[in-house]
Amino acid sequence: MKFEKKRAGVKQQIPTASLPDIIFMLLLFFMVTTTMREVDVFVKFKLPEAKAIEKIENKRLVNYIWIGEDGRIQVNDAIVKVSDIQDIMYKKRQALPNLIVSLRIDKGQSMGIVTDIQQELRKAYCLRINYSAMMKE
Amino acid sequence: MALIRKKKKPEPEIPSSSMADISFLLLIFFLVSTVIDVDTGIGLTLPEYVPPDQIQTAPISKDRMAALLINEQGDVLLDGNVIAIPQISKNLKARIESKIELDKNKKLIVSIKTDRKTSYNLYIQALDQVRMAFNEVREEYSKRKFGKRFIDLDQDQAQEVKEKIPVIISIAEPELIKK
């Protein structure tokens, strides 16, 4: 006696015609929601967490200063010294008078370096700052 | 009669099977080259820089000031009393609330002072607590007065709440001796 597996008579195929559309949709989502990476961040940092945080509304005004866990300071795409910050930020402020300086500081850092940078920023008249922090769950 | 029939041409078609692959490639490119940036944080306005020899001190009544000291061990001192960081907002709330109806120049000033070796994380936690105290008082005030949440208020109402409860956080001048 012959055994034969029963198969449905219809074709077994997943329709793939709409696959490109789905992928395009994903693609558009990513294109809209993301911004291009402008600078390479050389320092390694972990942001602190806080609850009472707000979003920076005008991204164009934001300028970043990174301080990594090893204490190196990065402005734009270069590692700088504390004493350089005043000059750099003063020039930036002249180009963009109401800029916001976003401080992305590793949470293991001590306040000494933070205070130094704040003093430099005050000398450069960059008075609007923002301590970058992640949302605490 | 022989049936003359036009030979049916096969319908012209663009092969679209590779379309998915092409868009996958694009997708991967965007995935790799982009970052989802979170630009959130605690905003603050620094005071103008005044050279140390020109600093003028204006007397401020003790009632108006809330001095917050954080030392390198992580102990927090609020007006001379040791408290834990999560208690800051509760402590400040009552004091902010008592000053809602007072004049503009009598609102509470929160002064935060840290040591050079204080951890940055602790400072942010403390600052967060202070901001939270102000935010909560604002929230409650706008609920009481307008019956709405603070973010739902229109511009004039929000301005009024902001005037009644201004966020005044002062970062103490660093002491030169300790450097």
C-alpha cells in the first residue's frame, strides 16, 4: 500500500508583492525620526538620571560640551583644555547670541571640573546651560 | 478563413522582486548612520561673571534663602540640618508654598553649593529634587486656580503661575580657597 502525504491543492506562497512597501514605510520612519550624526564623540560618558527634566525645544541653538569618565573635555569634534573653552564658546556666542550649552557630563565626574567649566562659560557669557540627563524610570 | 489574430504580446513588466532588497539596503544605511538623540536635561541660567574683587554682596534675609550644601561624602545640609536627598523636595515645597502670595522680591531662593569633590551625579539628583519641588508647587497652584494642569494652561495663565512661583536657583560662587 502506498502512502502519500496529503497536500492542499492550492499553491503555498506568501505574497511578497507588498514587502517593498512595508520596508519603505520603515525606511521613511527612520528617515523622519533620526538626525544625522554630526560629530564623533571621542569620550565615553554615562549620563545621570533625573525626573524633573525638560526637552530642549530648539535643537539648532544647542551646543554640546562632553566630559568623559576619564575627565577629557570635548567641544565640537576636538578634545580641548578647560582654558580653551572661553575662547571657543565666546566665538560661538557671537555667531549665535542665544545659544544653549548642553553639558553632557559623565555621572561619575566630580563637581570640580563642572564648576571650572561653568566659570569659563560665565566668562564667555554663555549663560543658558542644560545639564543633560536621562529620564528616570 | 483563417483566423488572423494578433499575437498577444506579453505584458511589459519591470521586475520588482529586487525592490525589497534595495530598500532593505537603504534601511540598513539609515539605521547605521543615524542616532536617536535624546536632548533632555535640566535647564539652568548661570549668573553673569563678575571678577572676584568686584563682587558685591547684597544682604538677603534668612527666611528667603534655602541653602543647600552637598559635601564630598554625599551628605546634604539644608539650612544646617542634615537630610537625605529624596527629602529635599518635600522640605522645600512647604517653603515655596508659603511664599506664593508674597512680593516678587521675597520669593524663595534656593542656593546650591557643592564641594569640588562632590560627585556630579549627586549634584544632579539634588538639583532634580529642587526642580521637582518648584514644578509640583506650580502644578498644584494651577490646578487650584485654573483647574488645569500646568502644561495645559494658555500663555497668560502660565505667565501668571510663573510669576507667582518663579524658579530661582542660585549656584553659589565657587570658593577660591578650596582650589
